[in-house]
Amino acid sequence: MTTTTPEEVRRVACIGAGVIGGGWVAHFLARGYDVTAWDPAPDAEVKLRRLVDAAWPALIELGLADGASRDRLTVAATLEEAVADAQFVQESAPEKLELKRDLLADLDAATPAGVVIASSTSGYPMTDMQTTAATPGRLVVGHPFNPPYLIPLVEVVGGERTDAEAVAWASRFYDVAGKSVITMRSEVPGFIANRLQEALWREALHMVANGEATVQEIDDSITEGPGLRWAFMGPMLTFALAGGEGGMAHMLDHFGPSLKSPWTRLEAPELDKKLYDAVVAGCDEEANGRTIADLVAERDQGVIDVLRATGRLNGGKK
Ligand SMILES: NC(=O)C1=CN([C@@H]2O[C@H](COP(=O)(O)OP(=O)(O)OC[C@H]3O[C@@H](n4cnc5c(N)ncnc54)[C@H](O)[C@@H]3O)[C@@H](O)[C@H]2O)C=CC1
Ligand SMILES: C[N+](C)(C)CC(=O)CC(=O)[O-]
């Protein structure tokens, strides 16, 4: 393993610079790191710098680290150049298993020995991605949430061939870099948060497909309802309060049987053209003329307001 401690890291490489890679770049720049990015798309640098510029006002509001600057971003011409002197590597390439396997093997070959390489994958187990790397012990999952420069959580987990030391190093590094870390004990498919989100998403798609709720109603049902509580108290404790003075024990006695009620019976819906079009059109209708850039700015401001209201403006951590 690397002899660089998480506290000593100054140079980070971000591989893949789309929505998430770009978000990681913005986060690491705001925390004062030197960042080198690489992305094979011809227009990647223009898009990346646009994303960082759009994120920067929110990051200023959150509070930049000493010395943080957009000038610390370098866009490399090759993968090898990007990782040549990296002290940590964050991979955020498209969610395709074969691509991730090949890319992680290439990164492993090009990155200085012992440096930890993390994948942003939304759900592939590292065991399935590290199969062709020569030194898989340093490969971990570091799953972020969009946008990584504002949402604190990172889920960290290794694969069967990952060294426990690499998982511990990555968890500590993200902590030092201002993230809120959950280090998982096993490779649960979808990790923790996406497993929960996907359950909700599956039910939402069923309701749209069956004409039971509109896209707008689904969003309102969360933002006007449980979402208000979830920003500061998770689904477990909020449901404990549903039991009144009896807390979770009374809640389980009272509502436990409804766990087996028909609302939880569903398999994933078929994402056919009709459902696809209905969800896309519903989002356009709900956006009501607001562009994606407008919505990103609105979301960023909303997250900052929530972080401030819940006393979490110190770099995003509780
Ligand atoms: N979009 C989201 O909300 C989240 C995505 N993720 C994960 O982050 C990763 C990236 O997803 P997005 O940023 O959404 O995708 P994206 O499509 O916005 O960006 C992917 C980028 O990778 C580049 N790319 C293509 N081939 C590449 C290669 N061989 N090596 C390096 N870069 C390559 C593309 O040019 C593109 O800029 C995926 O693993 C995804 O599951 C994780 C959390 C949230
Ligand atoms: C849509 N997604 C599965 C890629 C989302 C995530 O992985 C995390 C997030 O940002 O919600």
C-alpha cells in the first residue's frame, strides 16, 4: 500500500469527467487539491470546465478550503499522464461492466504502486470489476451521490481481492476530503442507499405505467411529505416516532402486518417505450420551461439551504 497518508494527499486524478466525474473534480478543487482529469470525449474539457464554473458559486457559499482554486485543474491528454503522479484516483466512466473492468486494469497498470483507485460505480460489486487488474488489492468502490460537490455521502466497499487496508485508507481519505463515509462490511448489490432508492423508483415507475400517479404527483408526494423529514432524520427513526410514546416497538406492533400488504408485491416494471415517454414527458411538464442548467442551480441552492438549516455547512458533514 501507499506510504502517503490520507492527510498528506495533495494530488487527485479524476478519470471520466461527465456528471459525476465533473462533480468530483469540483469537490476536490473546492477542498484545495490539485486535480488532473482525463476523459476521452473530444468536448470533455469544455464541458468539464462549464460544470465546474456552474458549481463554483455553490462551493463558495459552502466555504472553500484555503488555497482552493479552479486554476488547480489540469486536463491531461492521456490516461497515463493523468495518473502519473496521482496520490488517489477516482474513476467515473460509464456504467458498463466490461468497460469498467478494462479501464480499472489500465488504471492499475499506469498508477504509481500502492495508490488507491476508487470507482464511482452505482452498483457493480468490485469483485466483478477487479478481475483483470494485476494488483486488485488497491481497487475499491467509492460510490458518491449527485452532485458529489454537495451531497456528503460516499459508500466505500472493497471486493473479494481488495486489501482491507485499501478500504480503510479510502474511507479515511474521503473523510479528510470532507465527505460523510459509510464503510460497508460486504458487497450488497446496489450498496445501501441505491438499494433503498431503487425500491422507491420501482414503485414510482409502476404508478406512472398504471396511470395511478403523475410524475408531478410522485415528486410532490416526496418533497411535500417524507422528503422533508429525511433530510435530517432517516426512515428508521422517523418511523419510530410513528409509534408515539411506544416508539418503534409500538410502531412494529401496530403497522408490522402492513409489511405484507399488496403495496410491496411488485417486480420491476418493463421500461417499454410508453413508460419511457411518459416519464420523460412528465419531467418536461414538471420542469415547466426550466432548463437542466436552471434545475441544477435550483437543486444546488436547495441542498445548500437544507445543509445550512440542519447545521451541516462545515464542508457537508454532520
Ligand atoms: N449520474 C449519477 O447520478 C450517478 C452516477 N454514478 C456513477 O458514476 C459513473 C459515471 O456516471 P455519469 O457521470 O453519470 O456518466 P456520464 O455519461 O455523465 O459521464 C461518463 C463520462 O465518461 C467518459 N468516458 C467514456 N468512456 C470512458 C473511458 N473508457 N474512460 C474514461 N472515461 C470514459 C465519457 O466521455 C463521459 O464524459 C458511473 O459508474 C455511474 O454509475 C454514481 C452516482 C450517481
Ligand atoms: C441514478 N443513480 C442510480 C445513478 C443514482 C446514484 O447512483 C446515486 C445518486 O446520486 O442518487
